[in-house]
Amino acid sequence: RKEVEQDPGPFNVPEGATVAFNCTYSNSASQSFFWYRQDCRKEPKLLMSVYSSGNEDGRFTAQLNRASQYISLLIRDSKLSDSATYLCVVNLPGGGNKLTFGTGTQLKVEL
Amino acid sequence: NAGVMQNPRHLVRRRGQEARLRCSPMKGHSHVYWYRQLPEEGLKFMVYLQKENIIDESGMPKERFSAEFPKEGPSILRIQQVVRGDSAAYFCASSPGDHGYTFGSGTRLTVV
């Protein structure tokens, strides 16, 4: 089983739609959780950290369910500029600052 | 304050040649990480270095790959006798401590 699993997509949605991505992780002792965004052939960039209490940044909401080992990202009122690959990222226990990446979920926002 | 600088951006090597990838961390960052992204795959951790020390190389292939982060100068990821399967994007990241990653733009290695 992969350490971090995501649906690869693509998710094709119209502008203004709400879209949700899910991610599961296998190691229950994982410590930190993040969503990164990667545009085609570019470096990944931190979108937001994910906390058990849930956190929101503008149109983006992230949730963590430790019991189910499940992370989600909700994007409301999607924009064309949101088109990218969204990477679920976990910091495993004992890994120092080493990050484990999912393979990403591709989002395409269309007119 | 320049970000993490990687060079070259693109590198083409023939099978059997050596590839040297450079990474200059952000000013004030003493921790460097190298990741590899194969086509259509996620980023995979390779190695974590602090100045003059390899802290974790659990993701490095046992042969042909080496990394260093000298006291002066950039971190170097070296791949000897490259093969087609080494073609990938290699990303470097730096941090000042145990959090706060910043990635460089990557080096795209193509082995022909």
C-alpha cells in the first residue's frame, strides 16, 4: 500500500464550481500534513498546512481526520487559475523534515 | 532575498556520462533536501543534508548517486554513468530548521 494515496483525476469542473479532493495516508503516527500545488513542469508550492481542527484560507478549506487517516481539500468558487495538480503531503514519524508526497490530483477548471 | 537556486534548469546527457546538479539554498538556510520526480509520478525523497553532513540518504539509489553540501558553495547531486531511467526532474528544497520548506525550480535531466 502506498504511504500517501490520491485519486489522480483529472477533475474537469466549470468555473465557479466547488470541488473536493481526498487523500489517505497509511502511517497512523504521521505528524504533519500539507497540501501543495504544482503547476505543469514547475516546482511544488505550499498551499496550506492541515490541522485536526480544520483550517480555511480564502476559498480553500482543509480537513484532517486522524481516526480515518484521511485528508481533504475543498475549493469553492473555482477559478481558471486554480488549474494545477494538488499534492497531498505527509511528514512521517522519525522522518525529520522529510516529506512524503502523493502522486497528485489534477484539476482542470474550464469556462 | 533570492529563493532556492538550482542550475542548470535543463541538462542533457548521453548514457554513461556524469550529471552534476547544483542547489544554492536560501540565505540563512542550512538544511537542504533533494527530491526526484519521474514522469507521471510524485516527488520522492532522495537525501537530506546539512552543512558538510549527510543526515538521511535513505532515498538515494545505492549506486551511481552521491550528494554533498560543502562548507562553502552549493549542494551538489552527482549522478555517475547516467542511464535513461535517470531522466527526471530533480528538485532541491531548503529550510532554516525543522520546518518551512522552499523548493527550487528544479533541474530537468534528459538522458539520451
